Amino acid sequence: MAETLKKGSRVTGTAREKLAADLKKKYDSGASIRALAEETGRSYGFVHRMLSESGVTLRGRGGATRGKKATSA
């Protein structure tokens, strides 16, 4: 799939739909956008756009959140 695409080449038509479906499946199984970008040889922004176009609900960034500290009684 992604191995046959040249880096920076325009992806259109059925190839784009197939790539979007494949990225969606992998993202839904837990792969990160960065991992998918590295795997396909595409940029983070490209993968993010493809996932958005295919209707995926993107996960939050995770990590520690800032806010009020819990007060212990």
C-alpha cells in the first residue's frame, strides 16, 4: 500500500480512499498519528488530514493535564 507511493506524490481517487481506509483502521486499533506518518513516509499533517476526511474521531493528546491541584483533607 504505502510502500508503492513515492514520497511527496499526490494521492487521488481510489488510491486515496484505500489509504484513508487503511489509516483509519490502524488508528482505530491504537496506532498514533506519528507512527502512521512514519510508516507511510508522509507528514503528520497529511495523516491528520486523511483521518479527518475519513470521519475519524481523533483522540486527545494525553499526558498530564494542568489545572487545580486536588486538595487532600
